[in-house]
Amino acid sequence: MRKKLLCATLVGFVAGCGGGGGAASSPDAEVVADDANAQETAVETSPYCTSKSALTSVTDLSGTWVARMSEAQVVNAQFVGVMHTQNIFYLLLTIVQDGTSLVADGRYCDRKVVNPSKTSNLASVVIPDVWAHTETAVHRTGSFSVGPDGIPIFALSTYPEIIGANLVNPTTDVLPNTMDDLRLSDPDGDHIPGITVVISGVINGSLYSVQRQITAVSAIPVATDRVEGALTFTSEQNVLGSDPSTLAGIYAAASTTTDPEPCNSGFVMVKIANATTVDGGTAIDGGESVDGGSVGCEWVRANEAVLFP
């Protein structure tokens, strides 16, 4: 099973570290380290969190893309200490641009948590593939237009996501905080409301939570097939219960803040096809072909290291 360091938000891609039961992959320590090193967390001077220059000849982003969003946080947890974690999300998107406006439709393909600074190995979050690979739909609006400095800017509007509940207003409604709240859902399908997260290490057990994350993107094209930029986010969660029951109290004592270095979070998007539809079907539904294989979330998961070396 995947073991990643304790992350306090457990935001769900659609949300971070959550997971239900079921089989999961078993990457060895070297693979996990390589994944952490691949997150490009070095601080950059650009407001778009990249050292690369914008390619001003890019005027249209229509096509099929794979995006990686990384959210950096600092966690101070009892028995574990201070940890720097990243929630990593991989998305498969079809972008349709009309003038300067655009729509991105697709799905989340993978969810990971990494510890780039390797500050502690005392506690881990186990993310079964049944949740990490749940292909949750996403629909985002945004723009691609030249900014006042002459640089073309790709912007995704502020977007709220709720994991483990159905809220009328996902931005402002109070999250459920008890197991009997009728607004709760079971996105990981384990018959327990909210997201189930397994903790392993100096403390062991399961946490049941509901989560909210709100993200926005501001990025620039650095090649005809690559966009890089800044990701801003806020996140919160309520723990509904735990097994053993004492685990919820220990978890509640942990404090989590957004990493104060903004460019430790980030957004990268790689283009894999020009067409938005093939044979009447959307590219993300497997209609597109890349190097002889269908493009779907399974393909994305198999090529993450190639797309984001």
C-alpha cells in the first residue's frame, strides 16, 4: 500500500490523502524519493514560479493536456514534529478556448502525498489505490490572454471542491462535523461517510473526514506544449471520527499551515494532443491515441514520470 507522510489537510484530488479499503501499489523507497524530487519545489523569482521565459507565440491552448497540481503545507503533529508535505494531483483535461475564454473539462487521475524534505518517517498516511485512482470529474473555467507586461497568462478561476459531502454552497457552507449529518457522502465507497484515511507508524488507526479545498492558477506557456505557474490554495477538513476513538483527538491537536514559500506549491501542464475530439468522442474518454495507446487515466498514471521528469 502507498505510505506517505501524515498530511493534515488530506485534501482530495478531488482530494488529497483520503482512501477506502482495497489493494494499493507498493513503490519502494527509491521510487518515492524520486517522486518527491520531481515536484520542482525550488523557489523561483518569477511570480509564476518558474525560471523559464514565456513563449509569447502561443495564442491558443485548445487540446488535450495532463496537469499536475502540488499543494505544499507545513504540519506540526504530536509525536511526529514538524513536517513539510505536498499533496500532488494529476488531472487529464480537454481544453476548449474561445477567444480569451476557455473551459477545461476532465478528471482527476491520481493522488499522492510526498515529503520532499524527508523531515520525518514516524507516521504515514496509507492511500489505497481505490481512492488514489478514483476518476473524479472536474470542470473549470478560465482565460488565456496577454497581461499588462506583454506575457500571455493562463488563469484558472477560483474553484471550490468538497470531498465527502454535498453542500448547497461549496465555498461558504459549514462542513459537516458529525457522522449523522445528512449532507455526507461516501466518495471512496467503503460504506463509511466521508474519506477514510489510514495512519501507520508511531500511531495507528483510521480517520474519517470531510474536506474542502479552493484553488486558483496563474501560469505562463514556456513551450508550445508546456505551461508552468503558481497555484494558490486554501484547505480545511473536519474529522468525523476515528478508530481507535483516541486518534481523532491526537489528530485534532495537529496544526497545519500553507507553506510560507508560495513557489513550493505549483502547477504544470503538458500537452499530449491537439485535437479536442476524435471520432466523435472526447479525448479523455479514450478516443485520442498517443504513440499507439489510448489516452485515459491509466495511461496518465503509467506516464507521470515521463510527463513530469
